[in-house]
Amino acid sequence: MRNLSGKNIVLGISGGIAAYKSVELMRLLQKQGADVKVILTDSALEFVTPLTFQILSGNPVYTKMFGDEYETSVRHIDWAEKADCVIIAPATANTIGKLANGIADDVLSTFMLAIDCPVVLCPAMNSKMYENRVVQKNLDFLENEGFMIIEPSSGELACGTKGKGRFPEHDFIVHNLIKRMFPKDLEGKKILITAGPTRESFDPVRYISNHSSGKMGYSLAKMAELRGAEVTLVSGPTNLNTPYGVNLLPVTTAEEMADQVFSHMDDKDIIIKVAAVADYSPITIEDKKIKKSDDDLTITLKKNLDILKEIGKKKKDQILVGFAAETNEMEEYASRKLLEKNLDMIVGNIVGIPDSGFGADTNKVTMFFKSGDNVELPSMEKDKVANSILDKIYKRFLR
Ligand SMILES: Cc1cc2nc3c(=O)[nH]c(=O)nc-3n(C[C@H](O)[C@H](O)[C@H](O)COP(=O)(O)O)c2cc1C
């Protein structure tokens, strides 16, 4: 999902050694659908050329206050009015000082006084400069004024020393910028989400599992976090990166998943169970690898605890959402599960068809409610499906 589709982002670049990293940052913002316009300070021009940003952004680059013979409007006002968000990366100690004191003596600082939109600052500098009391005082002031300050990371610095002051990971910056712009309708809510498959071993090298990739649960965790929720994600084994800001509790078996869910559910406002938990697991797990023989092998399975049903019994006034992945007669199974397991809502999806269910990047789901009505969504990217599910949870149960 392109989270910055149609957004006008102004990227301010000041004169730090990390200025070259802003090229990649701009590309990532564009990948999220943003139209990026760039402002470079005089000092930034010592490190990077405007041409790179002009070609890659497809927009003119703003570098000087006066003397642009083709200019027909007052650009710093024009850009300020259209900006949905401004990010200054890297933000030098000098630029931070100017912003904190209302100084407007160049293009970037003048533009910054004319904006009325969220601002994200990425300070990057030598660690002694960063720790300097005046710089810290200026950052505190700007944070109190509503600027989002992304802390620099620690490590080797361009000046040859080690410490805090490095330009953070690009993905992390983009995540924070998107988060700054997202509505915070789930602020203050604690959400427990389960995702992925479980693995039930029957010898040290073999297990029974299913095709769940974890993508739907991870999308829900990512979107809920962006919308301001405090998210705990109990996940079986997947190949996915943990979404930023999400508390991941990794598990392997259905039993481990049950333990984590029951010990973390009490203080949650919403529980969304997306994980494809094994219904059965082998009665015995051999100590040594089972040797191949000419005979067939029989593995006897025992029924696992139905975690969703148990939550349904234990829950107090929490909102409980389940998922039903079915190959057929989805409506009937989903509606029955909704009632039998005391759910507030169930999301049904057909698996085993292209573009939906396990492993796919898209999903086609129908949401069923206790009241008997349902809402069918078209096939969409899983991030979008996640957002629609959260919209429904918000509108039906939280407003
Ligand atoms: C090689 C070199 C690297 C610099 N790197 C940084 C830096 O990473 N962060 C910083 O705050 N200042 C850095 N400076 C100092 C700034 O360029 C200087 O304070 C300048 O006035 C910043 O102007 P601006 O904020 O208008 O871009 C560096 C200077 C030089 C010569």
C-alpha cells in the first residue's frame, strides 16, 4: 500500500555530511506515492548537487531566495501552502538553531516559517555537537512545538569518532513520517494480534504446519501501530520483518502460542486472532530422527486447545475478532464460528484461489458481525484490507 499517495512532501536538506543519503530517502518517499519537492541550503550545495534531486524528483529544486529569473510566484509561500508534510534530513545543528529561534535568512528557514503542516526533523551530526546543551535545548523546544524529532542512531560517524549522530535507517525515517501523518484513531488502545502458522514437531527434524505466511496479521499489526495503537504481535515462524514499533513475541507451537496469548490478553482492548494455529499435533515427539523404512509411517495426532474459543470464554469487555480461512462454504462456517466462539466479528477469506489467502499479497475478505450483517470487500493488498478491518472495528465498537 502506498501510504503517501497524492501527498506533497517537501524535503529540506541542510549542510551535513549525510546530505547524500537524502537521495535514497527521496526515492523511498516517492515509492510510497509522494510528490517530493526539495529545498537545499547553501551549505547543502557543498555536499550534493541540485541536478540529482531535480531529475529524480521531476520538480524544480529550490536553492536561492532571490534571482530566479523564471519565477512568477513567491515560491516559499506557494510550496508552504501546498505541503502536506515537511521533512528536514539531515537537519544540521545550525538549521535546528534557526528553526528554534525564528530566523529566516535563507530559503529553507524562510519556508519553514510559512508552513502549517506536520514537520519531521532528522538531526545528524558529530556526537559532541548533538549532545551540546544548546542543540538539545533547541530540539526540546521544537518537539514541544509539535515537531517530530527522529533521534539519530549510534555508531561510526563520518568525522572518525563513534557515538550518537548518524543518519537513521531510511525505512525507519519513512515509517515515522507516515506515522506522523496517519490519523491516530487507535491512540491509547492496546491490541493483541496473532499471526503466522505454528509448527508441531514429531521428530527433531520434521514438523506438521500449514501455508500461512503471516502477511495478513503483520499488515494488521503495522497499520494498527501507524494508527496509534500499542501492538503486541504473537507470531509463529515467518519470513517477515517485524513492523516498526510493534512488540513481537515469537512462538513455534500451538501450545506456546496459547501460553503467550493467555498471559498477554488481560489488559488488551482488542484481540485479533489471525494465526493459523494447528488444530492437531503429534502425540509423541521422537528424541531421534525417524529412520526411513519400507513401511508406511503413521503419526497419531491429538486435538489442540482451541485458543480462540478459550479467549471467547475468558474475555471480559474486550473486542474479539477471529479469522476463518476456508476452502468452501465460507459464509456458513464463518457465521457458525462467530457464535460458537463468542466473537464480535469474524473475517472470512477463501483460501486456495489466486490473489487471496495464504501467501498472497492480496486478500479478498468478508467481515461478518454478531448482528447478522456482513460487509464484503474487493480483492485488495493486505495492508489495505488491514486498514478496512481496523476502520470497521473503530466505527462499530470504539466510536
Ligand atoms: C565536511 C563538513 C561536514 C559537516 N557535517 C555536518 C553535519 O553532519 N551536521 C551538522 O550539523 N553540521 C555539519 N557541518 C557544519 C555545517 O555545514 C555548518 O554548520 C553550516 O553552517 C550548516 O548550514 P545549513 O544549516 O544552512 O545547511 C559540516 C561541515 C563540514 C565542512
